[in-house]
Amino acid sequence: MSRSDKDLLVAGFIRRQPVDTVSGNKMYEWPCDLTNVVLEWYEETSYWPIRGEAMEQFRSTGNGQTMYGPKFEVGRLCQFETTLCPNGWKANQMGSCQFYIEMAAFPDEVSSITLYYELRCRETGSYCKKIRTFRNKADAQSWGTNNMRFIDCQNLESLEMTTFVKVLRVEYTECAETIEPPQILFHPEPVCMSSDIASQWTIDPELLQRLASAQEGKFFYSHSFGGVRPKFDKTGHTFCFEMAPNGWHATNRGQAMMYLRLLGLPQNVESIGTLIQFRGDLLLKDGEQREMYPAADLEHQFSYLKHGVHLQFDEVLLQETLRQSEEMLVTIRIEVTEVVSRSGETIPREQWEEYDIATNYIM
């Protein structure tokens, strides 16, 4: 959702029609300053419009050079700044626009902060959603190389870069000189998940056309799923599909690489063992239906260190096959088989509910 769309959304929550304190007349427009106050305190998305002189700077910035965008805070806990390398930061990223969030201020009492974040460029359709752990000031995260290419945006009049960040976990520094528990600086929103998750990703003709024409390094994402009490599509969910339809590297160019990505875990859970079943159903333009199954049974131990797994079919899914398809349906079932607490203890199934993993809730 763009900034302008959210302005309208905020205005939709007016309880009564505001009155101009000077004239005493009713106001028929929602005050923009009040909108900005609401968005400043309650908005979790940072916006960076690039236009005019900034767009000229974007076009003239070379490899290894950086543009600096707005800074933003997360829950008064830590401060980030947004940066952009229009022609890549590293030598092997020449021609790739790398959009970063960088840690600008890190509390001394904290040893690590794990975040769920989304990066987006509206005009180019570049997007990613990931989880990462930050441990030091100046730690930075971007999207993959060539997810946004300089050649695709150098002639645009403007760009809007957006970030969305949520804190998943805060680890505090242990002090050998005191046995007092650390002061809690931030309480992340709880994540509750089911022990048995089923979902489908329907890839319609419009999205298939975008997948079929995507260049190497471009990633696409499904809706998020797996949360018992999610907050819209943004937070509270635990998984999503990720696809690089033309591969993410020269070694797999032409192959549609698909992954299952972890987006969050309950607060007191360190990792979960899973059994994953999935299939792909393709409807080709000539009317043929094709079924694709896993190359082998898939088990994976998800954690904030191991937060993705490659979904390999029994035959290689090529981008050319996507070009020949009218629709694709990806179906998945994820069964939790093991729960490990943050203390390293394997939790008996009858206690999973205490760790926010519902055993009687099938999604």
C-alpha cells in the first residue's frame, strides 16, 4: 500500500467531523498534519521518495557509492537508516540497485535483534520479505543481487522506496558481575502458529506473465500464512513461498527456483522440526495438465539461522515451462514434528500449547 493510500485509510477512522478552531466552521478535509502525526506514531513503514535532484543523483551514482535516505526507529529500541547503491556496492553487483536497511544505533544492553523486514520499490515491482538477526551497529541487509536493475529504472521520473520492519526477538547482554535479570526494553508481538499448516499459492495468468519475463535475480513472494492469530498479512504469520523464476545466479539461470521461507517463530521457541509435503499443478496453454511432485521426502529444522529450504520437484521447473502455462497452483502441508525451546530443551507434544504452537488447530 502506498503512502497516499494510507493517508486515505487514516482519514477513514474519523470519529467526528473536525472543526476549524479559527472560523468555527466544520472542516471537510482531514488535516494533513494530524494524518502525519498518526502515521509517525503508528506507521511501521518508512517511505523514501526519490524525485527531482535526488533522481539525478540516483542516475549519476557509480558502483560502490551510496545514497542516504531517511532514518527510522523500531519501537524506540533501535534506529535504522535506509541506503541505496544504484549501481551496486560490490564490484560484482555492477548494474544492480541494492537497497539496504542499516543499523544506526544499537543499545548496549542488547546482544542481538531479530527482525522481519520487507523492502519494496513500487515503480519496478522489486520486493523481498526476510528475517535477519542484527548484532552490531552498522550491520546491514539488502535484497538479492539483480532483484532491481539500474537499467530498468534509470529513465523513470521518480521512485518510492519503502521498508517495513517488525521486531521478532531481542536477546540481552549477559553481565557476569550481576545476577539481576536484564531490563526489558521491548516486548515483541506474540507469534502463534499451528502444528499442522496447509496452504496454496495460486499463480494466475497475470503473475505468470511477470514470472515468465523476469530476469535472473528477480524474486517473487506469495501471501504469508501459518499464523493462528495474524495481524493482516504483515505480521503474525510464519511462512511464505519465494520464487526466482529465472534463477538467482548464473549457475541456475533459466530454472524456476522455489523456496519455503520462515517468517517468524513463537517467542520461547528456538527451532522446529518439520515434515514438508508439496506439489505443483500446471495448466498449460494447450490444455495439458501437468503434475509435479517432490524429488524426495523433505524434512527441515527451521530456526532464525536456518530459515529457508529449497522446494525441489521431481523434474526441473524451467522458466520456459512457465511461459507455456496458463495457471500454476502450489500446494503445501507443513507438519511440526519437534519443538526445541530457547534453552535447548526438546518440548513434549502435550506442552506445545504453552509455547504458542496449537496442536488442535489445522490451517
